Amino acid sequence: MAVKYEDTPSMCSEPYENLAMTNENDITEPWLAPTGTLLTKEAGPLLHDMVPGIPALYNHTLDTMLEMRFNMSFSQHLLLLMCSAANLGLGSAQNVNDTLVIRTEEGSVRGRTQTSVWGDTYYSFQGIPYAEPPVGNLRFKAPRPVIPWEGVRDALSEGNSCHQSYIEWGKANMSEDCLYLNVYVPQLPSNASESSNLSVLFWIHGGGFSMGSGDAAMWGPDYFVDKNIVVVTINYRLGALGFLALEHQDVSVNAGMKDQVAALRWVQKNIAHFGGDPGKVTVAGESAGSASVELLLLSNITDGNSEQLYFDRDSSPCPLTLDVILQNLEIAVQNSASFLGEYIGLFHRAISQSGSAFILISSNGNSTAYKLAEILGATDLVNNDQVLEFLRSKSASDIIAAQAHTGGEFTPEVEPKVQDGNEVFLSDDPLTLLQEGRIRNVPYIAGFNSEEDKYIEQTLDADPSLWDTYSDLEQFIPSNLNLEKGSPESLELAAQIKEVYFGNQSVGPDTLQELVNILSDNFMATSSIRSIKLHLARSPAPLFVYLFTYDGMLTVSNYRATYNYTIKGPAHADDLAYLFSFHAAEDLFQPDEAAWNIVRRFTSLWANFIKTGDPTYNEDINWTPATLTNKTYLQIDEELSLHQDLLGNRMALWDSIYQDLQ
């Protein structure tokens, strides 16, 4: 039973500016550490010697972790743990006129009750800022910590969407002031003495890094809160505003990805106040969100070794002194289910749906920034200082409108090794990072849909002349091979592609399914499976592979286009309405019992993984991790079934091609 926290003074009562981080080597007698000193790991062994009643398992774990000598000192993790325990009372919910007030580290927020599609009550806190608005001189910079506020802030509706050129579903109130997140919880901590310790789903929207938001219009949390999971959805900067790669000390490359990291840091600091467990966070996403997940796995600033993980400039979360730690250590240990083993890092499991780190990686960012300025009317810009000043003088909407005409991509990019004090999110290209095994070792689900690019059917129906374009199979040869078009080597490879995908048939209307296959592989499957194989070769963590093949009443492509597809199977994003309730299109989606069964089955797999790291939720089917020799994958359809060697024949061709590249 948790020790009740009642009489201990606030652990966050001292002003942050009066406290200083003390290097571990500066404290030779840690028990004499002065008040107002942040302890580091040299003080760790003292704690369990001085406090009676700490279980032997905790003693052993603490000693073991200290011996491992993480780059990020163990005490920093311990400090955050203490904060979570001491602030349980601050995070308890208060009912105020049918609304709910919760105190976070930055200030109090007022949420509200909502009713799920199942008729159950859950609690929503929307439009919570996780970083300062990136406006003015903060445009193109890494996110800055939120300045704490006085009083109670309404969290009753979603924040602004980030600037983008197109919004398919959701509201269109766009602004640079857009770094907000939403928290949905099935229950709240009932009192100051206990936390719910619920697992957390941290969802990253897709949209090619150029559109989308965390709004419930697409990401209704109903199905997951029904399974007792806390859901967090986020906005992050998009397009040129989030991914300008100008080489300048005042431009943070991959600012949009660093927004995601900032939101994850917010979760670590605050989710316990909402009943969530900061040691059980699953980061998940689809398309660009899926690519983001893998990039987060490859980034060294998400693994808990970054000194700025909990101690960003101007944002020290909860300074502790030795007397306060000793007073509250037992409370912290007993109240934290995540302490023994899972706590290190910003997240602890990952799910990638239809997207890998190999897609949407850009280059030549500096020249694209110059081109953007030129399109916006700049002349005679001779250096990067002038380009930055000019781009900051333009409106956000003008920048977003102009970016499509640059001929370049504003997506994640490998960063310079040194960014003048900026954190480096992506230190090398994803292929190199994977090949060298520089990856977070956490349980991982990865997969995609069977007909990712079936949208081509409508395109060809509108313009049949495009069949001539697609009959040229040399276009599918990777450019990295540097084969001259029409050369014997290029023609031979094109013949191999034709044999695998089309056999003896000519490319044309009678081979529409075959064309969908090669386009889907080129668009999604090849890069995803290549990534999966590298994970299996380099990471010891369990990896569960799936293929989603169900095409039913909640299939998004059936409603996105007024077109009757003859190709059956789910296209890109068609899995999403079986995981999230689409509040913006409830009148369009009329699920039958078969579709509801897929919702229950699909969300049960994901929910069990989020909670335990193992997606198997009953004895009917045992979804085991894949290995390089046991290539198991789960097919998700009206029935769940296990198979071997996903798209084996088609992938063997691309394996041989990419082997040549290596």
C-alpha cells in the first residue's frame, strides 16, 4: 500500500533560480550537500543506507544502475521520481462546476468530461501548451519551455493547428502559436495518496510533415480510453516552419522533430498528474508519424542520456535537496510502479504504422531555404544572415504557400554535428544509424497496409494516358545505383522487375492489381521491410510485424474519394478509423458488426502492447516476435492469422538490389 503523502512540505517550494546543478565530483561528502544543491549520483549510495525500510530489491537495483554509469546521472531520474511522488497531491482532480482542475508543473488546467462512442465517461484536457509559442525571434528555433502561469487555464478545446496548406478534417484556425497537446484519461487520481499509473499512448499524426494536427476530429481517443489507457495527441511545426535547414546558429534543424521531443518531455514531467505512468509511454504514429517514431528510436536525445532531458534551460522541473529526498524517498519508491527498470528514456515502447525512417528524408536544405526566400521576393541575398532575417519578416501563411514551389522538401534532415548549442536530433542518416545499431532497444510493432497505393486506380481512370508512364519500369530502379537509363544493365534490371510483378503480361489496364503492388512496394513496403530487417539484425528488443488487410465499413479511402474502387484491400491510412473514432466524419462512417469486431480486435492488440510490451491479448492466437530466421508476421483481417516471410518473393528482388547498393 502506498504511503500517504500529507504533511511533507512542498518539494518545489524553492525558486529555481536559487538552485544550481552540482557536479558529482564536487561533492566529496554528499551528506553535507548544502541546501539548494541538486544532488548527483555520488549521493545515491547514501540514500538506501540512511533510510530504513527500503526493500532489498530497490537497494540492489539502485547499486546496479549506479555501476552502469549512465551518461545521464541516475540521480536526475531519481529527482524526477521524487517530484512525481511529492506532487501527487498537486495532480489530484478537483470538480469545479462540472469541470476538472489538475495542477501541472507549469500551472493548473481545467478540463471537462466527455462521453465515448460506447457511452462511457472519460476526461479531456485539450489545448495544453507544452512549449512557448515559436513566434518572432523564436521562429525556426528549437522549442522553449513553457513559462508557468498563474490561476487556472482552460483546457476545454484544442489549440491552434500549425500552419499548413491543406486541412482535410478538422478546424482551420491555424497559427504559429500551435505547440499544444491534448490529454484524454479514463479515470483520474482519486486522492493525493495514489496515482492510477495507467499506460500512456503518445500519438504522432501523419501528413508528410506538411499537414495534420492532433485534433480529435481524426484522433478521437474513445477506443483506447475504453481500455484504460491515457491518450496524448500533439501538434508539431510543419513544412518550412518546422523543417527549415538553413545553416545558421539561430536555426534549429528539425525543429518539428524537437517539438515532438519537447512534448515527450512534458509527458515525463506531467502525465502522473493525470493518472498516467511516465515509465510506460508508447510512442506511436502513422505515415509521417510512423517515420517520426523510428526517427525518435534513432535519436540519442530520447534515450535518457541527454543532460537536457529533464533540465532544459530555464525549465528545471523540481529541484531537490538531500533533506527533502530523505524525507520522501520511501514515498517515491512505493508510489512509482515504473521505478524498477522501465523509467529510463522518454518512451518505452513504439509502434510504426505505414512509414519508416527511410521515407521523407530531405537534403540540400540550405539551397532550398535560399529558393524559398527567392520565391517570396528576395533579391541579392548574399549570406545566411540575410536569408534568415528576410524569412522572419514574412508571414507564416506566405511561407507555407511558397514552400510548394521550391522544388525541395521540408522534412527531417541530417543535422550538422555541432549546432552552436542546439541539441542534435538526427546525427547521421537513418541507414547508417540502423546499420551501426544506434537505436533505442524497446519493444516495437511495425507494419503497413496491403494496398497502400490503391489510390492510383482513380488517377488512372481520370487520365488513362498515364498507363504509358507506368509501363516504363526503369523508373522503379533506385537512383543510387547510378545506372544510365536505357543501358544494358538498366534494361536487365527492369526485366527482372517485370518478371516478379507482371510475369508475361504487358503493363496495362488488365494488370491494375500488379501495378498497385509495385507502387505500394515502392511507396511503402520495401522501405518498411528493409527497416524491419535492420532492426532484427541490430536490436535485441522484440519486434512484432503485421500486415493489415481488412477492407470494410470504416475504410477511409471509401469516403475520401467519391469513387468505387475495384481493387480491394486497405490503402494508405485505411487502418486509422479502426483505432480512432473520426469525430469529424461520424455521419459518413456507418460501421457494421464486422467493422466493430475489427475495432475491438485491433485496439485490443495495440492496448495489450501499450500495457505490457506484448500484443497477444488472448489464447486464440500467439503473436510472437519476428527474428531473422523466423519471419513471423500477423495478418489483421476478419480473422487474425500468422504467416511467414511478408511479401517474400517481391522483397527478395529488392533485397538483392539493395545488397548491391551496400
